[in-house]
Amino acid sequence: MAKIFEEDTYRKEIETKIKKIDHENKAIELEDTIFYGKSGGQPGDIGEIITNGQKIEVNDTIKSEDAIKNILKSIDSLSVNQKVTARINWDKRYKYMRMHSALHLMCASIPLSVTGGQIGFEKSRLDFNDPEKKINKDELQKKINTLMGNNHQIIYEFIDSKILESQPELVRTMSVKPPKIDGKLRFVKIGNVDFQPCGGTHVKTTKEIGEIIIGKVENKGRMNRRVNILLND
Ligand SMILES: [Zn+2]
């Protein structure tokens, strides 16, 4: 299965074939896919599968060991090898891309370990180990917006996973295991600002994120602080 979204995150539609059907879960696997499977705090894509003049809703996309499965509203009329047009819901995906890139900038702006995170349509968040309450909301917002205005390029690099043996600090989010493909890790590089293993979909430049607002900074447990981020659209 070619995971087109790993290198081209802007593809909205492809022609492909059904590779497998999972009747029990009303799910299919495509030969090639542009659908991101829920993982690493980024939601799975929704969208539609079009075949024989029929549009079938994709309610969710999940990721298992080596497969990406689309959960469909109905699989009744489908068969293996059938040609389909696969289309993602671009409004949602593009928002997740901007949010995901914004979270990497937040991560790069706070020199504390990340304990969790979640990308959402309205708001996203990262949790930090911040027992001394060092995070300052206004400073952070200013810092991230300045970084975005500098228009850094965002690119992907596939690097031998052994790099983590000598540089384990490259993994910023301890709760998320970076996805390994053929012994290689996919890294996301944001100019000279951020470099970390990540399987997610990002925008091409930081300018595309627009402007962000830091929402609530919440105390979650004795050491954990949750920083919410919103896009100022
Ligand atoms: Zn990421």
C-alpha cells in the first residue's frame, strides 16, 4: 500500500482499487491511500469512496500494524479489486495539518518534556511536564506567531531509526511512538526550528498556519500543564 499522504499531504483525491474488505468492521483497505489513519494524536480522515456512480461515506480511518483501514457507512456493494475514487474531506484535513504544524512550533518553543497531545478541529493541545509553572501564555503566543511569520519551510526526511540510539532526545512526545517503516523513521523538519520523528500531515510553510491564539493553560495533575491552541481564522 502506498501511503501517498506521507510525502504529498495535499492530495485530495486519487483513483485506486479496493485491496481488502473487512466485513466484520465494515472496513476496506485501498491499494494506495491518501487517508491518514488515526495515530500520534491526529484524528483519522473522513471523506468518501466513489464507485459505480455511488458515493459511500468514510466515517473514520484507523491505522493498524501495517494497514490503513477506512470505516465505511456501508460495504454491501463493494468487492475486492473494484476501482474506486477516494476523496478526503479537505476542510477537516487541512485544519488538522495547520493544527499539527502549530503544535510542533509550540513544542519547539517550550523546552520541557511533552507528556501528551491531541489535535482537534476547534482546538488542539499539548501537555507539558511543568512543575515550576514556567509556561507563560502571552510570551508563548507571541513566540509562536513570530516563528510562523518567518515563513519556515516544512519538509519530510526518512532517516535510519538508529539515529535515536545516539540522539534519543529527538523524540519529544514520550507518549507517542514514532512510526517505523523498513527501519526508517519519518522526520518532520520545520526550517531550523524543529526536527522530530512524526508520521503526521503538515502544511508546506509555517505561514500557511496563519495566526494562533493560546487558549486556556490548565493544570492537569501536580506536574502536568495542558496548553490549548486555537487558529485565529
Ligand atoms: Zn507531529
